[in-house]
Amino acid sequence: MERKVTEKKKFLVEVAWETCNQVGGIYTVIRTKVPAMVEKWEQDYLLLGPYFKQTAAAEFEPLAIDVETPVGRAIAWMRAQGMEVHYGNWLITGKPKIVLFDLASLMKEVDIVKGRIWENHKISTLGVEELVNQTIIFGELIRLFLGQLAVENKAKKDIIVHFHEWMASTCIPDLRKEKVKISTVFTTHATMLGRYLAGNVPNFYDVLDTFDWHKEAKHYGIEAQASFERAAAQKADVLTTVSDITAKECVAFLGRIPELILPNGLNIQRFAALHEHQNLHSLYKKRISDFVMGHFFQNQPFDLDQTLYLFTSGRFEYSNKGYDLTLDALEILNRKMKESGSRKTVIMFFITKQPYHSIDPEVLHSRAVLDEIRENCQAIEKEVGEKLFQASAASKDLTLPDLNDFVGEYWRLRLRRTVQTWKTNARPKVVTHLLKQEDDIIRNLHRTQLLNHAEDKVKVVYHPDFIVSTNPLFGLDYGQFVRGCHLGVFPSYYEPWGYTPLECMARGVPTVTSDLSGFGDYMMQIMRDYEQWGVSVVNRKTQNYQESAEQLANLLFKFVQQSQRDRIMQRNRVESIADTFDWSNLRGYYDTAHELAVMKRRK
Ligand code: G6P
Ligand code: 1S3
């Protein structure tokens, strides 16, 4: 007789420190994935995160709890004990339900929780930094919530809880110990030790399996963080990470082979009109050109039609993000362009975050004066246009009047004076801001002498702040800035995934990545002819630093030599494959992880 198998209902909870709290790349993962998750899970989907008043004010809309549901009852139970728990909609595409926990409401108990963690799991948390205390309390609130959710789960749904990164996962060992009826997935988006060691130990990847994780964690003062990460990895039902490269770190530092790799996607926006992305490129390029004129033309005018905008961006991890390699490749590129008599100019933007006092007032001033020159020109244009119109209508013998006669003395002098005061003999600045201290980028620029000399073909703009639309220098948000550029350059040495090249691709901008970044490694696996599609991959696995720098310089030189037609076609090709990374195509990896977790728990 055939036995009828009824599929048990499931409920998915995702937990991240970056739910409704932007710190870095995990925010992008969670936020962009929501529409695809809500499509599958509908009402059976919930996100958990920490409550920070300021971010919540902008992105969170509170809702009344429904005590008929397990989630509502679990929240009511916590509130009854004095904990501040916020429930509502996260105001992003997909509008998911979220629960945010106010850490302050339990902070006074941090020492008790730490004591229990030591008692149960021998994780030492003495003298840790404030962030670790916060993650411990965050974990404790999640433990209480999930424990009660499991009790209230009268419909006996399979509850799957997906934890992202150690900061959201300090409670996994306790949940396991208490046998709370949930299935767990832990995704690590990098390893704590990987981050530190990659930037400090030469040939990190060659010696990866020789490290003593505990000794290194103590050495770098991250014993608590690394221990939480390792415990979460070992106690979760399923361990996953974002790339094969980071999977190797999991083996070395976390003592477990991840069951699955979950590549990162985006919410790819395709336009109905095929060429809309080209139009946007043109529009935003003009805005970047306004900055470039203001910054360089005071002293060094060049042909904007022959100018290419390259950029790199990310947090300030000088060698991990490959800023060192990029700078050294630019020096070679500069030489090659000079030697070949290239007519082109390359402007390379470094967009990162470093402590600064303010935007350099001279940079701001130059930009403002340029705006004034534009206003003068527009006034003259209007005056000439009107007078020309009148003179043409009144003309008897069809001879066109001399346009110069129409420019009044006032505007003529005013324009002349403004341009005169603006022009200078000073070299265009390399840094747009007044940095608090000299850093590795500045030191490298002095060594390579890439300092915006008149004869340089490669000019550098170092912008030590992320780009936001209120920024007076560009007046663009980051996405628009990316669209206006010609090429994104990201030859990272340590990069578990790396969203920056993917963000270029999504906007139809070609990009350079490396085979040590998760994204580059993945591209090489899924697409043989990735170069055809506007993605170049620098070999950092088997080449030494100098060889990689030469390879990058050659790639850039090739790019510089392309015609405008080639560039337009390449942008179309890049944009056409971006769908590969839409979450609707990549969510399947998450589905598999969730099913595996349920199966493991049922066994
Ligand atoms: C887009 C626009 C064209 C423009 C071109 C510039 O394709 O639709 O009108 O000429 O961008 O391309 P470039 O690579 O020189 O910035
Ligand atoms: C991590 O953020 P990061 O920039 O510190 O997670 C990101 C999302 O998975 C990933 O793209 C990145 O490579 C990791 O380093």
C-alpha cells in the first residue's frame, strides 16, 4: 500500500548583525536577497537583527504583534520580562517582517552570560572589546527568542534558523546544548583569522594549513571572536561559506569542511529599453567630468573625449583589497602610455574610507569657481541667443551678424576675470580631503611619483570617503558614480566574495577582479570565456606580486587602447550576463542548505 507522505511546513528565520544595520557586505547579501526569499517563503520568513535607534528610524516601521502567532507570542513573552523587542516591517524592496532586539535592555547581564558561556563552552571573553560584548548580548536575546519560538510552535513546523557571520552566532553552542528544536545553518562570510593573517603573513595561501588557530587568535587579540566563530561552525547543523577560497579557511581555522558554498547575488535591475544603461553612463560620466574639469583644468586641461575613468573602492585594507597592486600597475601603465605616445588620459579614483578632517577647501573652492564659470557662460549664451534672434529677424540683407558683438562688456570682463583667478600653477591635488595622517596609498604614490604631474598620462584622485549623493564634489550616489566610470579595478588578495566587481557588472561596467576573490574564482568556474564578457581576472594564485602587477598593467593598457565603439559593445555584453547573479537564480543554493539542515536534524 502506498503511504502518503505529507510535507511538513517550514518556517525560516535569518539572523544577521547587519539586518537593518549597514556595516559592510553582509547587509548587501541580506537586503538584496529579501525579494527572492519573500517570494518563496511568504509569511513564513522572519529576519532578526540588533536595534539601533538611528538606523531603525529610517528603515523600520513598527507593527503591533499578533499574539495568535508563535512569533507574536515569543515577543510578548520577552517583553513581559522587561526586554525591549521591536517588531515590524523592514522598509526595503520585499518589505519583510523583522524583529530587532535592543541590546541595552539586557546589557547589565553581560557578565552572567559570559560566565555561563565560559562554564559551558570554555570560550574566554575576558577584557574583550565593546563590540564583542554587544554580540554576546545579541546572541543571548536571540537564544531566548528562538527558545520560546520553538515552545510556541504548536503547528510543529520545521523551524530553520540561518545565522550569518560570528557576530550573529554567539548563541549557537547554547541552542545546541539546550536541544532547542530548530535546524541551524551557519554561513561565514570570511574568517576572523583569514582577515588578519592574509594582510600580515607573506604567502598566506601557501602556509594556510600550517597555522595553529588558537595561537594566532591570541597573537592578534581576537581569541573570543575566533572561538565564537569556530564554535558556531562546529555546532551548526550545516556550515556554509561564500566561496571555495573561504572554504579552505574554514578547514584551516574552523576545523570543519563546509557542506555547501552559497555564492552571493544582487537584485539585478534590467531596463526595458536596451540602451538605457548606455544613456545613464553618458549622463553620469558628464557629472564626473564636471569634477575632473574643476580638479585638473585649473592647471592641466586635457581632452575629455579621450579620457577614461577607472576606479577602485572598498574598505581601507591596503593589501587585502589589492590597492598596492593597483598602484604599482598604474605606474607601469603610465610608463607604457607615455612610451607609446598615447593620446588618452586615465583618471584613477581610489574610493575608500580613512580618517580626515574635512574636504580640502582648495578642492571645494576650485569646484565652486568652475560652477561660476559655467554660470557666466550660460548667461552669455542667453544674451547672445536673444540678441542674435532679434538681429536675425530685423536683418534686411541676409548677412549674419558677428556674434562677438552681442557679448556685453560686463559678462566679457566677468568671465575673463573669473577664469584668470581660477587658473593656477599648482599641481592638481592627489587627495580630495585633508587626511588625518599619511597612509600606505600616499606613501606608494610618493614612491612611484604618480602625483599628477603635467606629463603623466595616468592621474590619481584619492577620495578617502565613500560616495554618497550629498557629497558636494560629485553630486552622485555610489551606483551612479559606478555607471559613469569606464572600468572597476579590484585585484584583491583577500576577498571571500567581493561585491564591488559584481556591482559594476550589474550596471554594465566592465571590471577587473582576481582569482583570489570569491567572485573571480566563481566566474572562472562558470564561464570559460569570461574576458569576452568584460570580466578580467588577475592571476594572484600562481604568479608572484610583480608578475601580477605586470599582468594588471597589460590588461589596463589593452583597455585604454580600445575604441569607443569597442567600449560601448563591451558594456552591452557585460550588462547582458548580469542576470546570472540575480538572486532568483542563486537562491537555489540557500534552498538546498535549508533542506539539508532539516534532514540532518530529523536523522
Ligand atoms: C553611451 C552613450 C553614447 C556615448 C557613449 C560614450 O554608449 O549612449 O552616446 O557616446 O556612451 O562612451 P564612452 O565609453 O566613451 O564613455
Ligand atoms: C564579507 O564582507 P567584507 O567586505 O568584510 O562578506 C561579503 C558578503 O558575503 C563578501 O562579499 C566580502 O568579500 C567579505 O569581506
